[in-house]
Amino acid sequence: MENKFLIEPSTEEHKAGFVSIIGKPNVGKSTLMNAMMGEKLAITTSKAQTTRHRIMGILSDENYQMVYSDTPGIIKPGYELHKRMMDFVRTSLQDADIILFVTDIYEKYDEEEIIQKLRKIKTPIFLVINKVDIAKQKDILEKIEYWKETLEHVAEIFAVSALEKFNIDAVFEKLLAYLPEHPPYFPKDEMTDRPERFFVSEMIREKIFLNYKKEVPYSCEVVVKEFKEEETIIRIHVDILVERKSQKGILIGKGGTKLKKVGTEARLDLEKFFGKKIFLAQYVKIEPDWRHKKAKLEALGYV
């Protein structure tokens, strides 16, 4: 991958650190990380709570290593899966050298718990106001003033459009300036801490979010049962878990048409991601109340 943030070699000490991206659901955290990385690592949809895990994107050059953490949107947990998702956010805050607190141009937080928590954190906070491409200049200036009053100790404030990649370079340059001197945490050729199977499940889950409405996408989990790489093709077998029989019927669709559409769209993305032909087999299975079961969630990687 070409590094769009390449900097000239220098005699400076090596910099490395963790940048945690936090915020409410659907403010563009995943889109921001993808833009910062120059590569799509996190799935994105217009639906809230698309991101369920903490996903690291590792951007390295000769003199630095920036480790981004995309996290689930901050919510009040309604069941066990939500609690596990919020655990990922808390861990990310504890590890952070810099916090990217993402909001969007029309969002307000007032005196919510996350604001109280951020006011007590000593880690440098960059406040990123996203989606300014759909706002008037007057609204942007008013929002900047609002956040200056609400979070007085933020280190930097940026108005960006992650989707249009507007002002992303400015955020990166300031992050690099704040990054502590440290040896790299990961090998320089690594781009993420996640295995290939994880991205398979996420890409399929993204297509489920894009193709179904209401509760169905939130009740689904994709489990990769087989990932067999051959010289010219990768053979993948996944189970898609749902909680109820009715959801299974909706997911499959009449004559299997809906599930086939998900598979076709996912396969095209997977072929682009892996650079090989993909054979994808999908099976829908019922796992009652999996989102509420601690042992099942741990088996699915929510630890």
C-alpha cells in the first residue's frame, strides 16, 4: 500500500504511540480511521453500532508508527454484547497516547458521562468535528465555539470530512507532532492486529447491515469456520448466527435470493481485499439469545 503520509527521513528519534478514536455511534469513526490509514480496514454503514470490536490500524514509516484504534460507538449498554463493546472503548482509553474524540457537526453531548470522563483525562484530546461537508461555515464556527466551552482542555480542534478526506492531513501532522518518542510496537510491515478471518466476517457483516432493516443486522454474527488458501483461490465457509427462526427466514429470503445477494457483494469485496478469487459458502444457523450469553460472546471473540 502506498503511504500517503510519507515523510522525509530525518535524524529525529523514532516516534510511536496509540491513537484511540472514540465517540457516539454513527459519527464517522470508522470512516475517519480508514481515511487516516489510506486503506479500508473498518466496515462502514449508515446504521448505528456497526462497529462491535476494537480494530487497530497500524501506519508505519521510517521514523514513526501510528497505531489507530477504531472503537464501538459509546452507548448505554442494553445487554451483554453492549457491555463487551463498551469494555473495548474503556481499554482503548487506558492505552491511548492521544485520544481522537469524534463528533459530527449537528451533535451535542451536553453534560453526559463521557464528557465528565474526558474532562478528567490527562491524555491529549483532539476533538474532531466530522461531516463539515454538509454544513454551512456559520454552523461550523458555532460548533467549534460550543466545544471550546464544553471541553476547555482539548489540545486541538479540527473540522473535517472523513468521507471527502477534507483536512485529514492536518489531523495527521498534529498527531505526529504529539506522538511520543518510542520504538515501534509492531513489525513495520503489519497493517493491523486482526487476522484474515476477522476481515472476512466483518465484510460479510457489513453487507448484512446494508441489505437488511430493523433488528436483523443487529441479531447476526458471522463466524468463519474454514479459510483455506490455495494458489489461485481462497475457499471460505462461514456460519451466520441469528437469534430466531423468523430472522433466519428473512436473512435467507425467498428462494435464497437475499442471502445470495449478500454473498455476491461480500465476495467481490473479499476478492479485492485478498487479490484472489474467492469461493464463499454461507450457512445460517439459529443461536438463541447469543447477544446475552457471556460464554458464547467470549467464544465469539468478545473478550
